[in-house]
Amino acid sequence: MSMTIAEAQAEIRGLYDRAAEIENRYPDGLTEDANATDYAEAKRLLGEIDGLEDKLSGLEDAEARKRRILDNQKRLSRPSSLHQQPSGDLVAELPTGAVKLFGRQFVDSAEYKRVVDAGLLHNPANRVEISVKAEGSLLDYLIRKALVYSGSGVAGPLIRPDRVAGLDYLWRQTTILDLIPTGTTTSNSIEYYEMTTSINNAAAVAEATATTGTTGTKPEGAIAWALRSLPVATIAEWIPITNQTLADAPQIAGLIENQLLQHLQLALETQVISGTGAPPNLLGMLTNTGIGTIGLGAGSGSVLDAIYHAMTIVMATGLSNPTASVWNPLDFEAVRLARENAATGTLGAYLMGPPNTTGPTTLWGRPAITAIGMPVDTALVADFTQMMLFDREQGAIRTGTINDQFIRNMQTILAELRAAFALFRPTAVCRVTGV
């Protein structure tokens, strides 16, 4: 007769109980001399237990084999790619020490999840404000305002039923902000010393030959500094958005990461290059009166020659090592497309390499960076170690209602940063005009 695992375990337990009852009658131990009948019965019970335990082991092996087969058959019969709601993450796994993108921090925050889970965004009578303190700095991420809505509107392409994991957006290449060292400040203004003069009179000195006169005198150098004070500038932008779109995490991540933050970055880039310095603007490099200037005039050679002349000025006058050149994309296009033998009408190879050239673009061994904030017909060469971009606040992204938005089922998304820019040695920058 077949037996289940439970029945076998119950039978074994009953036999052990009977054997224990016999053993308990003999405190000094059961022997054949003490009671031959009980001794024989105890041995018989143990033999029956051994047989049942062997049978139980076989039943358990069969049950484990069955469970393994059925579980794996069920697992392998599932579709290879189940539906997954897009996460909006641009990378599946962050490197050690990296900080989540601001949009991901926003939708992962406890405050945002609390509002969504409570259904507060679906009731137009609710006035909801979400404030999330993001880790990292907006400076580390290298935007009139149209309403963002779902359906067939501008947010429609963002709403997809499924998405294969991978790159959602094509990120911009290296910008001028990537070249500038960054720091932090805890005030609404910064004071720094700008080097206005640096005269190098260092020379070899002969041993003195007399106790009077000028023999053995060491030469005196000249370095002058000027104390500068600049306010911290606020750069911000907001857009309205419907609650339906706000409640959809992938749209929020894409909107914040790829739109607002990129707009802030472009605005900061323009301020660093050509900000007027009049509050609330930063004082940009091109606006600083201490930088060098060279024009592309008659007899000065090509634009590439002018860039090398600017590098020489930075090295000789600024006593600095130029680290990169910065161009407006429209100006750099002509440089990148320049061909050999252009004057003869028989075009040769591209001066800067074939179109399939990989790696960073360089001029005279230094990176060549394009920046939308650079004025047309102007380029600059600089030692970017002689300046610093200060971050006043960590990145803040907030949502809330303004005016009559709470009765229109809408919210406002605000992104802002506060920063200051200091050029410690203006002579380490040279502007090239007429490019």
C-alpha cells in the first residue's frame, strides 16, 4: 500500500513513542537479562523504524525531484521579456560613488511616492507641493513655457507601453563647464584675489664680493593682486504640467533630466563665457578687461594660426599652460571641414582628419570644445585651471501650484541653481576675434 510523507512521519513517530515507553521502564538500561520479552520488542520496533525511515527518504527524494521539475518547467515557460514600466534610468547600474540623476531622485523620493500613492494628484481640489532635496550638484550635469500634457500633446511621445533597456537620450559631448574646476560656497557672494600683475625677474645670482654696493643682490619680482567681490547668481526656469503627466514617473524623469537641467546648463555656460557682471549676472571670461585679445587680420595667417598665437600669449604673458580652445559651433564647422589645397580648386584630405576619426577633437594638442554660449566670430584659448565655478546650493527641483492651477488639474515644476564664477588670472585667457 502506498504511503505519503505525512503518513510515514506519523507512523515513525508512533513507533518511537512505543519504544520510548519500554525504555522508560528500566532506569538502568534495558538488557536481554533484565527482560527478554521487552528487549526483543524494542529491537523489533527499531527494525521497523529503520525500514520506514528508508521509505520516508525515498518519498522525500521523489517529492524534491517533482518540485524541481515542475518549478523549472513553469519558470522556463514564461515569456522571455515581461512587460516592464519604463524606469527612465539612463544607465542600469551606477558606478561606485556616483549620484543618481535628479529626476530619478525625485521619483524615488518618499515625498513623491507618498503623494502619488495617496492619489492627491488626481483630485483638482488638492493643492499639492512636493519639495525634494537632491544629492549632488546641478553643476555636475553636463530650460515662454509650453504646457506639458499627455494624450496627443507634447508629452505623448514620452508615454510608451514598453521600452527596451538602453540609452534614452543622446547626451551632449564635453562642454566648457567640464573644463572648469568646481568648488562650493556658503554665502550669497564670493571674494577672491585676482592676479593683475606677475613680473618674473628671477635670475642666477653671483656670490657677493664686497660688503657694500650691489654685488650679490637678488632681483626683486613683482606680483599684484586685486580683491574682487561677486554675487552668487540664481539661474532658474519653470514649466507647467498636468497632474496626469506628473503622476507618470518616466515622464517626470525625462522632463527634469533632459530638459530643465540642460536648459540651466546652457544658461550657466553663457554666463561663464560672456556674463556682464552686473547683478544678477556672473562676470564672464570675455567681459573681463584683463584678458588678452588677438584679431584675425591681414597678415596674421589662418584661423588655426591665430589660435596658436593666442596660446603663445597665454604662455608668455599669462605664464600659464593653455588647456583648451572654445568655439561657437558655426565657426568651428568651417575649421573642421577645411581641406588641403583649397586655393587651387583641387580639394585634398580634411585637415583635421577624415569624417570617421574617433576620439576627442583637438587643435595643437589641446581639446577643441564647442559652446552655444560663445559669440559667433569669436573663439578663446585659456588655462582653465586658473578659474573656478562655485556651487552655492545643491540642486533643488520643486513642484507646486500657482495662480488657478489647482482648479485646472495642473502643477508647476521648478528647477534652479545658484552659482558664482571667479577668474583668478585673466591673463590666462586670450580672445580671438574675426574667426
